[in-house]
Amino acid sequence: MNVHELSREQLTQLKEHYYNDRHPEGVSYGELADIDELVSDDEVFTEYEDTIFVPDDFFTTDENYCQVPVLTAEERAEIERRAEEHQKLYEWAWKLDKKQINVLCDMGYYNDTMKGYLIAACKIARDLDPDNEDNKINLTDGQIRTLLQGMRWALDEKTKEEADEFYRNF
């Protein structure tokens, strides 16, 4: 939404922000109470004419915008049970030694995740290469598939320790 679509409450918050930015020495509560006299709507419209806002940019007391759900005892118990389960898994993971981690990796437990990371990295690199004038690199979907095939082979044929060695020597 643009500045002209803001609610009165949002516009008031924006005026307070605008005024506060222009008075680094601090703003009194009295000034905030009189913000509509200190900053006009037109002044804010001009300043933020090219800004796009989202509801999360503002604190609101509008009951229809942000309602905190009331949990039943069963829902609360389920959340607590899941939190305890997550905590146990977290504690278990921190107790693993290097040999156990290597076995999990070598058994392929993380392969799909690593493939996803590779695909994401290739697509991000294709879109964000700063050395290319038009901000695109010549990495096609076919090349990404070729990289993924190479990764599948490496995951099948190499151990975690061998992969770590490849990374260190790269």
C-alpha cells in the first residue's frame, strides 16, 4: 500500500517516525501527543510518496488485524510435547562424535538436503553474479542438472571424509 492508503493510525505512526528522525536530540511525549499539529498529512505524503508499506511496518491495535489465538489445554500440551521432543533431538545431535556423523552422512541421510542446497546455490548464483554486467551468468538449467548428476555420483561414491578433503583442497 502507498502512503495515501494508510489508516489514520498508521499515518500517525509515520508522522511520529518522521518527526523523530528530524529531532535526534529526542522528542517529548507532549510533542508526540501534538504530532498532527507538528507534522501535516501533506508533509508525510510528500516525504513518503514513493514508498510502499506493508502492515508489518506498523504497530496496530486494530482487533481485526492481529488477534492472538487462544490455545486449548490440549493444544498447549501438544506444543510442549513437541518442544520437549525437539530439545531431546537437539541434545542428541550435540552428543554425536565425528565418527557417528560420518556414518550418518555416508549412509545418505543428508543427500536430498545437499542436492537442494546445490540447486538453490546455482539458481542464486545465476541471478546474483556481480561480475556480469546484466547480473546474469551463463548457467543454464541443463548445466544445473549436470552439476546435480555429478553431485549424485559424488554422494554415491565418496565418503564424508573424502568430500571434506575435496573441499579443503579446492
